[in-house]
Amino acid sequence: MLSPIRTRASLLTAGAAVAALLTGTLSAGVSQAAPSAAAATASQENCRPDGLYATPGVNVPYCSVYDTEGREKMGADHQRRIIGYFANWRTGKDGRPAYLAKDIPWDKITHINYAFAAIDSANKITVGGDGPNNTSTGMTWPGVAGAEMDPSLPYKGHFNLLNKYKKLHPQVKTLISVGGWSDTGGYNDDNGNRVNSGGFYSMATNADGSVNHAGIETFADSAVAFIKKYGFNGVDIDYEYPTTMKDAGNPLDWQLANGRRAGLVKGYAVLMKTLREKLDRAGAADGKHYLLTVAAPSSGYLLRGMETFQVQKYLDYVNIMSYDLHGTWNEHVGPNAALFDDGKDSELAGSNVYSTAQYGGIGYLNTDWAYHYFRGSMPAGRINVGLPYYSRGWKNVQGGTDGLWGKSSATSCPAGSGLTKCGDGAVGIDNVWHEKDTTGKEAPAGFNPMWHAKNLEKGIVGDYITQFGLPANTKLTGTYVRKYDSTLVAPWLWNAEKKVFLSTEDEQSIAAKADYVVGKGIGGTMIWEMAGDFDWNAAKGQYEPGDTLTTALYDKFKAAAPYGNKKSGITLPTEAVNVDVDFGQFALGDSNYPISPKLKITNNTKATLPGGTEFQFDYATSAPGNAKDQSGFGTTIIRSDHTGNNVGGLKGDFHRASLKLPAWQTLAPGASVELDFVYYSPTSTPSNWTVTFGGKSYAIAGDLARGVKVVEPSGDSGGPGGTCTAPAWSATGEYGTGVLVSHKSRNYKAKWWNKGDEPGASGQWGVWQDMGAC
């Protein structure tokens, strides 16, 4: 993400008791002399967030972080999260404005994500070698008020200061963020030179696309040790990106990543499961729950190559990078982080998204679409929407309305980008937070902190411009006029003389987005990055780094209702069965349209599921309500919370789908069935499943819902008989269609005439229909 250039164990001894609790068979006869391990587990389970994976056999101390409703405890005045990314490179040592731990509005935020740690060639987490120039562990700021080191800590740098201020603000949690745009496929050595090894791509996935289990184990162990050493509350994974879309992420990583595309999603899932389990074991040993979060893409293009984002169950919450939705990687001029679609996005129009019937006219380059994508598999409160405290922009914009939805095409693209057509990025005074490209030139992107954009809006040349390489006598050309689109919820600056378009955020857009978060029950917001916020310096007559926007969020959230803590919008059964569902075998990259996975249903109960068993589930309204199967299971949409386009926002969260086992087909214990499934826009893992047969409905254990008891289905699964009263099958007998027999304590019905075909030997497609135990 998130780079200036393109942000883009203590095991329970009573393991059997825990297993019994999870399956609902624990006896009530417990000694009152002392709390039992099972009772402690039950207490912690009461605090587990809805849908969060629990490591088997581990008494995870959820109640150290969550209340008994599964909501995060953040302080009485923090009903929603305000997560701020803290960038370790804004030290002030380069002469540019510093942003240190003392500058963080500690009373206004809830979490700090420290950007970034990397993964070295040995697959271990690293922030570089120790020494006085190491910004994380060695640097000091003599004479800077508020930046004095805490002498009780064995390290210096940002880590020292973060822990110093956490003592004063213990409600604020800190996470180490690993990766980011620059460090996903490699890392920088102590001299600042990029090393094209290490990183997520090779740590999690081998060159042949198989999972690198050894690399994952090494990294996860090192990450746990790291957070314990430096006092962090968890790990934030900024992997950009484990997608099968070709040439995704940093162009410097393409050579490494493209050959591994077929295995990236699987490696990502194993990585997140491994981290979750190791953090849970460490948390049980330490008596505190460690957080695991990710920065997730928001673009429908990238998410299409991430299957159904199967890792959400391992995450305390997801931070959506709902920005970088438009930028100079192409010629389409539009908002960096629009809240809603307006039906006019030139990039989507150029790809026929609005005119192709299967898409339902739904535009997917906006925050609301991204939120609903994740809402399909997570409670609203485990989702945070991203806010950019920086601009993106173009020069030489042609057409559009005050530049909006115009075009800006460069004559040449940045070296190393691999692009043949890109946007003409704003430079100079319109690009002060720029980095240099691979040839050492200014990377044109219109990239500015909001405090500089505010100065441009007011016609002010700040006294800091020489620190960014601009002449002291720099004058502004033209006027930067603030524009605002209320449908998009997007402000921008338009300089008609220079044809410069800078997409911004300000008080009005942040207030509208805060209202959206409150109204939807969303968990909160994530900010990239805190150093871009502003305050007015009256003495100097200019805007400078501050906390105006963050304070606006805090004021909106402090009196808000508690966030949404339930995944389902309907009442689901309180008994669940072990029936597994999995969407897999996705086509890779651009071949994955329409999105056509295999839906595999596996019966892990002791009962046979009879023909006609109905499965219902919800999937996100990020995809239109036209999903179907091509295997005779009769998939129908029985309820849609949204129809039509999404101009101004999607109106609801879910489509509810129904499918049934064909009447002639049963699903025996341990057996699976696969069907070809089709949908047309990305959606996260379908959830809120029910299984109905024998006159009773059950939830499924895999939804990990709070307060659900896992049971074995009662009765005979709705099949005929129930005792072996049917004649025993004979190898020499002849059986016509519909004839009932018994064999090995099960009843079977002939689908067609047969002789000598043993019941149960030929599987679900054979001649005999399994009618259940007898």
C-alpha cells in the first residue's frame, strides 16, 4: 500500500473438554472448587467476534480485547476504530517536516500501524540492522521536545517513542505492518538498496506455485517473537498483492510474482492461518489476545484474482485500502477515493461495465462497493474503510467536467512500470510528496499531503517548499478552485490554466464518510497516513501537519452506537452441522470471467443427506443477483437486498440463494458433491448458510457463528425406513427402478434396473441411491 509512490502457548491441558464444548457435548457437572479449563474456555468464547477462527485446543484470551458481545474494547469515547498508519521515514533528518510519535493525536485514535517491516532473504521479519541510523530501533532526536528516549527500554528510535507514549495512552494498540507497496516482493538493505529476494511472494509461495510451508513457519515464528520483543499488540499484513491478475502490484515485483500467480492465493491462506494459530498460542501463554489484520485491496479488478478472499475468518478485522481507485497508472482522471459510484466513471465505461447486462450496471471503483464486498463474509464491525490523507493528480487534462472523468495521457511512462499507456502525472509544486522512479527522476503522480493541498487551494506557497527541492521564489500559476461532487462524495482541486486535477479529501468529505461508517455499523476507519493531516498555523499564515481530519472523525465516532457485531442479517438456527462448503478451482487472472468456480459440498456428519436437501446462503451485493449453477441444483435467488445499478450506493448487503440436491441424489457421510457455479462480479466468501432436511434447518459449523452448538442431525435424515426392514441385497438378485434393499446397515433405492451392482460401491453417480442408516 501504501507507499508514497504508488499506494498504493499455553495449550489447554483439557483439550478433550474444549473439543466437547465446541461440539456441544460437555457435561454440566463441573467442580465448584475452582474454575475449570472448560469454564474458562466458555468465558473466552463469549468474547470471540462473530466469524473469527478459534485455534483448536487453545484457550484464546479474547476477553482481554473484546467484550462479551464480541466488540473490541477501545475506551468509552471510542465506539469506532480510528487506525492511523505511522510512516517510519518521516524522521526530519532529510530536512523535510518530521512526523514523530509526539505528533500523533493519541487521544483521538485507537490503533497505530507502524509502516513498515519487511521480510528478509531468510524469510524473517526485519526492520534492518541495529545502529544509530536505524529509524525503528536506533535513531534519536536530540533537542526535540517530546522526542526524548525512555531510558527503561533497551532500544531507541520510533519503537522507543511509541512505547513511551503508549504508557500514557494504554488504550491505544500498536501493530507492526509488514510489506507495503515497496516491500512485498523484496526489501531494502541497510544502505537503502533494494534486494530482490525475501518478501511475501517467495516466502509464502515456491517458484512452482506450491506453498512454501517452511518459509511461512519461519516468518510466523519471527513475527511472534518480534511483537513480543518490541511491545506490539499484533501484526498487520500488507501483502500487495496475492492475486492471480498478471502484472499486479509493484512493477519491480512482476518478474518474481507472475510465475507464482497460480499459487499465491493458496499461499496467502496458509500464511494467514499459520499466523493466526501462532498468535493465538502466544496470546494464551501471555494472557492477552494478539491482533491479526490485513490491508486489503478495494479494486474489483484485483479482488477478482483473489478468489473469495478466504482469509477473512483468520482476521480480527480487515482494513480496506479504499483509495488509489484512480491514479496516473492510466489516463482516466477521477477521484482517488470516491465513496459512491456515479455511473459515469470513464474507466468503467471504457470496459463496458455499465452496458454489460451481467454486471448489473454496478460500478466497482468506490468505497461503498468495496465495503459491501467484504460485508458478504464479515460483520460490519470487523471492517474498516480506508481514508487517504494525500492527493493524486494529473496535468494536461482534457475534457471532463472541471477535469472530472476527463483524460490525461503521457507521452512516455515511468521507467520500470511496464506500461505502454499511462496518465500524465502532476509534478513540481503539485507533487511535493513524490519519490523518484528507477532512473532517479521525479515520479509524476500529483502526490501531496492534505496540508499542502490546502495551501494550494488558498493560493499559499508554504515556507517548506525548498525542503522538497523547489526554488524559494516559486510562484503559483493559475488558481486552484475546490470542486465537490456530492454523488461521489469527492472533492478535488481544479486549475483551469494548468489543466491540473488534484483529487483530495477535506472536512466535508471526511464528515460524510464518517456518517457513512456510523450509519452502516462499520467498525471504523483506517488512515494512510497520519502525517498528511493538517492544521492552520495563524502565525505563519499557512497550513501545516496537524490533526483536523482525525479530530473530525473522533468527534463523529465518540457518541456513535456500538458497531455491528453480527455477520448475518437474519436469525439463523442455533444448531449447526459439520457440512463443509468450498468455492475452488478458479480460473486464473483474466480467464476468470465469468467467475466460474466449483462449489464443493462435503457431508462430515454421520447422517446421509437425502435428495432434496436445501442449502441456502448469502453472498454480497458487490455482485449482481444473477448467480447460478450449471449442474442441475436449481440455484435461485430468493431475496435480494439490492437491485439495479449502485449510483449513490448499494441499498443492502446480501443476495440470498437457494440450491437443492437433486431428488435422485443423496450425500452419504464423508461424501462430497461438486457443482459448477457462475457469478459475474467479485464477492467474498458466501456465508450465513443453512442446511434443511428431514423437516429441520441447521446452520453450518464453518460459519464460526457465536452461540451456535455443533450437533449431529437428529432422526434418520428424512430418508425412508430407519430400520433394516427392506430385503437384504443379493449379488444374484435383479432389481428394477425404485426397489428398496438393505446392505451393511443402510437402505438403498435402485435408480434403474441392475444386477450384481453392490450398493455403496459405485458412489453418488452409481445405480443405488443411499437412503440412510438403518
